[in-house]
Amino acid sequence: MTPFYADRARVAGRQVLTDLFVVAWVWFWIWAAMRLYDLVEKLAVPGQKMDSAGTGLSDNLRDAGSTMDRVPGVGGALATPFEKAAGAAQALAEAGREQQETVRDIALALSIIVLVVPLGLVLFGWLPLRIRWMRRAGAATRLRGTAGGRDLLALRALASQPLRRLAPLGADPVGAWRRGDEPTVEALAALELRTLGLRVAVNPRR
């Protein structure tokens, strides 16, 4: 079973705090992006008014033109100016709708831009490290209960631990590991487990 948090309280506490910070970070930037979208979208209010006024004026002028068109003899001539004015009003309404669409596109683009960097830090920074730790901790958890697994953990420690941590184990920890020196192998395995924040298993199965 892959552990989600470390066994050692100090490491687990740090992981929990980091995870909570990441959740708060994501929530804040999503809220900020939504807030920005709402603020920018308010710029569409003039376009909404143009759309409403133009549509209403166009309908009224067309109704008036239809009424004039019914006047015997001169109806067509009287209706023509109203039809032209209705077309102009409709163009005003179209311009209002285009302005609203432009504002919404800008609001959406700005909101996405606001989200890209903070969410990118989470997806490409924190998340890969978190998954990497879980995989390493899961593998170490499965290995720590067997003698052969301890050997592999010891080898991992030799390959990845800094020299300052290996120095206290003796002048030649690599040679001791090759000879199968049990205290050295146990110490190296314990070092690798502690680095991952995991407990050191006792009495490994042989």
C-alpha cells in the first residue's frame, strides 16, 4: 500500500501543512480569477444597454413603418425612412452584442492568464514531488520488512545520500555493504527510511 503521509509525526505534519497550503493556494487563485472575470465583465454593461436600446428602437420603428405602409397611396414612401432608421437601430444593437462578446472574451483570457502561473506551479512543481515521494515511500515500505529489502534500501542510501550523512557510518560504508556487514546495512537502510520520514522496521524476515 502506498502511503500518502510519512510515519514520523514531524515529517507528516510538514506534509499536511504543505498540502493544506496548496489547497488554499489553488482556491485563492480560482477565486481571484472568478473575481477578475466578474469585474471585467462589468465593462459589458454599456454594450448591454446598446443592445437593449437598439433592439427596442428597431422594433418600434419597424412597427411604425408597418403602420405607415398601410396608408393608401403614400404608405410605401412614408414607411421607407422608418425602415432605414430601424436598420440603423438594429446595427446599434449588433454593435452592443459584439461589445459584450469582446468583453467576455477578454475577461475569460485574463482569468486564464491569472490561473496559468499559480496552477502551473502546483501541477509541475508540487505535484510531481508529492507523487515521487509517495512512490519512493511505497517501495521503501514494502522493502523494509525483509532482509533483501534492507539491502536494496542500503544501496539506495549509498547512491543518493549526501556524504555528510554517510561519513558517520564508517570510513568505507560501500565496502562494508559489499561484505554484507549487517550493522552497516541496517544503518544505511535506516538512514534511507528516516530520510523518507518512515519508521524503521525491526526483525526483518529472512
